[in-house]
Amino acid sequence: MEYDADLDAVGLLCPLPVLKARKRLQPLQSGQVLRVRADDPAAVVDVPHFCAEAGHRLIGSEDDGPVQTYYIAKG
């Protein structure tokens, strides 16, 4: 999947992946996509919840062993 910005949150624990995603999304234009890689088990719940609360769209996710990759389109 194509993306416009990247965030490597591997090794960070809740709530840091979501907080860093929020900051990384700020300069993006509406519709641009941020790829977030995280291995925090809570990210499975936190990232979709963050998208719903902040008005962004979770347009895809993938598992690669312990690392999850999320694709977030800025709202």
C-alpha cells in the first residue's frame, strides 16, 4: 500500500504510538496516508479507536509477526 509519511513506533508502549501518530499526522493534507509500525499489543485497540475519535480513517492493517502495520488516511 502506498503512503505519504512513515512512523516507526516499534518498541514504544501505550500511549506513545498513538501520541506520535497524532503529531506525525498534523502536517499532512487531508487524505494523505501515514504508515505506522508498532509492536505494542495495545495498538490493536488503540489505533482504530484513535482514528474513530480523531476523524481519520484506518484504511488497512497488516501483521508481520509481532509487528503490526497500520495505514491511516488523515481526515
